[in-house]
Amino acid sequence: RLAGEVTLTTVGEILRWVLAAKLPGFYRAYPSLRLRILADNRVSSLADGEADVALRMARPERGELVASRLHTERYGFFISTAVAAEAQTPWLGLTGSLAHIPEQLHADRAFADRAPRLLVEDVESLALAVAAGLGAAILPRQLAARLQAVVEIEPSRIGARELGPIPSREFWMVVHRSKQRVPKVRAVLQWLREIDAFQGERGA
């Protein structure tokens, strides 16, 4: 029986929309393990022991870290069915620590001729604002699929410039090399690999 604590760091959207529903299964399999989950846009340090396992949107390039691609997220322009699609449809975006991620930079260029109606600092709030009918936004397709009455739309229908495909983002599962064979950490890694929302395109 595995026992002890494992710290996992990820972004809040992954915790709320994906991991939370899978936690009962984790505890049925490992009733004596404790999970400590840090949900933050800040990157916690695996080398300094702030976390044992990380789900990150970028592959680390330095340090004694082992990374496997868990999932490739693709993006589109989305709007509520209650909102009319027209040349001046308001757009919504991301700010703060997320102001320079690829999908937001794409939105900045696509809507360069007008200011956003709303900027928020987390993707879940952005998605909920779209569902509430506040305007259009670039969203992850998996997240948008969980919303009611929200549909993908061609950018030209909402007055956005056609810039080609929105850059996809990769989720990397990362562990420090010194911990990758620790049994309790390996159990968490295996649990993450088996989550259905992470199935699909993968790579080493």
C-alpha cells in the first residue's frame, strides 16, 4: 500500500475541469496517498522541491527534469449562440500573467483594429464570459465543448482578421529525474496518463 504525500502543480482550469472529477478514482486506487495540488499560473520549481509533478504548457529546457507530452490542445474562435455574429462583435481576452501566451497574441493581432471588451487572468473565466454572451474569444476546444450554447465560428464572421491556424499548446507532464522512480510519484504519473481528457496526440 502506497502512503505519503505527492505534490502536483498545474493551472486552475486543469484542476477544476479535468482532475477534480477523476480524484475519486485516484483515492479508490490509492486510499493511503495524499495529493497536494497547487493551482497557479506561476511555475513551481521541481528542483527546489516545491512540487513532485508538474503539468506545464511548455517543455522545460533546463535542469534534471524528465518531460512527456500528455496532450495537445487546439484552439478556435467561440461565441454564444445568443450573440449575433457581425463585424463589430465584441471580443474578450486574457491579461496579466497570460497576456503573452500564444493564443492571446493571436487574438491581439486578429482584433488589432479594436480594443477588447473584457480582459481576465484565467481561461475558465474567459470561457464563462463567452457563455454569458459578453462576446467572442479564442478558447481551447476541449474546454469550449463543456459549455452550453457556445459554438466555434469563423473569425471573418466576427470581424477578426484571418491569420491562419491558431497555435496549438502542449501539456507536458514533468518530474524531477531524482523522483521519477519513487513509487508514490510513479502512481500519480500513471494516473495522469490514464485520464481520458489527456488521450490523443502524444509524444516523448
